[in-house]
Amino acid sequence: MSIKELKDFAEDINKCSKCGLCQSVCPVYKETGNDCAVSRGKFVMLDGVLKGDLKLNKNINKYLDSCLKCGKCTDFCPSGIDVCKIFETAKYNYAKNTLTGKIIFFLESQFVFGNLINIFKLITKPLRKQTKGKTSNSLKLLYFKGCINNLCPRTDNYLYKIFKHSDIKIIEKDFECCGQPFLSSGNLERFEQVKKHNLKMLENCDFDYILTDCASCESTLKQYMDVKFINTGELTNLLGLKFKFPQPVKVTFHKPCHLTNDDFLIHLLKNCKNVEYTEMTGYDDCCGFAGEFAIKNRKISKAISDKKAKNILATKADYVITTCPGCILGLYQGLSKYKKAPKIISLTHFLAKANSSL
Ligand code: SF4
Ligand code: SF4
């Protein structure tokens, strides 16, 4: 598939009615009050670029970078504009012609990034337990680990602990990164490369669902894989698992921006004995991290994380649970300065703490 250029989105950019509704949901606009940081303002600039009135230069790039790619404006836009797709393309058009962009693209290449992950996969393989099916009718789950779980073997072992009595078979394939970091950096060529590779992994593979442990991976894969997905929480509900925790614990939940559906959570928590849930104010507000956004926009990122942290602390929970490794970093950014902060934990790790899953 050929990669689109910014000019291919001229019609979509013109669909923006400048209604300003995106301002009411954009975490960056709420923090900065700067119209250039939200989709409406960015479309005004990109329209100027397409008309030849403005240059796609580092000033415009700065505003393309001041976006969390949370997709909240896309969900809200009455004109139905696929906002992130346009920003990614603009970023690609800019970055591919700059020295910094070329260096980043090299670091993200299969040769550097891909091989680094492969080395970790190899080193950590003996440390990982594998969940094998018990019968020929096992539920077959093709596991998309994601880069973080490829670096660190713990999640495989949590899955083993949670599902060791269930009749499920976890199938492993040699997937590459889902591609999310490459979309953010505008490295659309690398994105197409991993997409092609990952789709190839599905060929001749018999499975019921793709199992994920990261909301961002899942939402990115859904852009190009037309299959059924399931996350750890949904899987425990499907299998009817019940959990008993050794001591009473209070928990709250941070909903990652990329987690499209969290209906599973309440049902799951009802099946957790000794767990008391409190919903935090703004439980679906962004954590402020979003990978390179946090590096390029330190102050804004910290301010968004700080707000989140205050809402978490108000719940007086022992644990704040989430389903995205990136959000774990964002929550840590906000909570790390507090001595008595709740522990930040992935849902899979939390469930593995139960002393029984039946
Ligand atoms: S919500 Fe959509 S149509 Fe309205 S200003 Fe924002 S991008 Fe434009
Ligand atoms: S994707 Fe999120 S951060 Fe970026 S403009 Fe839209 S609402 Fe704002």
C-alpha cells in the first residue's frame, strides 16, 4: 500500500467546521489554552501549508508534537475527521526530510529497534512460563506481547499463574512491534513494514482471539487486523474465573485513552473477593505520558500527570490498576513524589496476586 501525503487529506482538513468542540476534550488544550495545540488550530495551519501560505517547518512540527495521540478529539468530532491519521501524515512529510527525523527513523529500524527486541526475546525465553492447553478443544489465544512484555518476562508468568487451571492455549508468533511508536514519530514506512510482517504472522494460524495486555497495542493492531481481540480482563470474564485476595485491598482504575471498551471491569471486580473498588474522578482522563510527548513537552506532560495523581490519591486506594504499560509510566510521573501513594499495577499483575483463581 502506498503511503499517503498530506495533500491527500485536503478534503478531510476542509471538513473541519471550526466548531471548537475538540477543545472541550483535548487534554493539551485544557492545560495550555493554546488553539494551535488542538486539532482545530492544527488544521488551520495545515490548510495554510496545502495552500502554500505556510511552510511545514519546525514551528508547525512543534505543534504536531504537542499532541498525545489520545484520539479524544476524533471520537468527539462532529465532522468525523480521522484527526490522528492527518497529524501522522503531516509529521511524516516533515520528519522524513530533516536530519533529526532521519536519525529517529534509523533508531526505529528493524536493524536497530527490531534486533534489540529480538535479543531481549532470546535472553528472556528461559525465564518465561508458557500456558499450554489441556485438551484438543482448548480456547486458542494468539498472544500479542508488545515490546514491553518482550523486554520483560514477568507478564508471561502472571498469565501462567492466572490461567494455569483453565483450558486455554497461548500461541506465540514472531510478531514485531504493533507500530504505535512509528505512527507517533511519523515513520510511516516503518509502520507499513511492521504491519505487513504482523499480518503475515496471522496466515495459516488457527486461533480464536488475539490476546493483548496493552490497550495501545490493541488499538493500533485494530487499525489493520480484522480479527477478534480479547484482553486479560475480558478473558477472565469469558472463562468465569473468580479471584480471592489474601487481604482486603482498595483499588481504583485508570482507563487508558486507547482502551475502547472497559465494560469488562465491573464484572471482573465483582468476581474478586476482598477487593473494594472506588472510581476516581476523571478515571478516563489521559495520564499525560504518550511516549515521546512526555520527552518533548515535559511541563505539559507533568501537569496532566499531576492532575491525574490528585484524583488517584483522593480515592485512598492501595492500588491503581491500568491496562497499558505507557500509562504506568504516566501514573508514576504524577505519583512518584508522594510518599504514601497507591501502588501502580497492570491488571494482569494485579490478578496474579490473588491466591486463587477458580
Ligand atoms: S471538533 Fe472537529 S470539526 Fe470541530 S473544530 Fe475540532 S476538528 Fe474541527
Ligand atoms: S489527539 Fe488528543 S491531544 Fe491530540 S489534539 Fe486530539 S484530543 Fe488533543
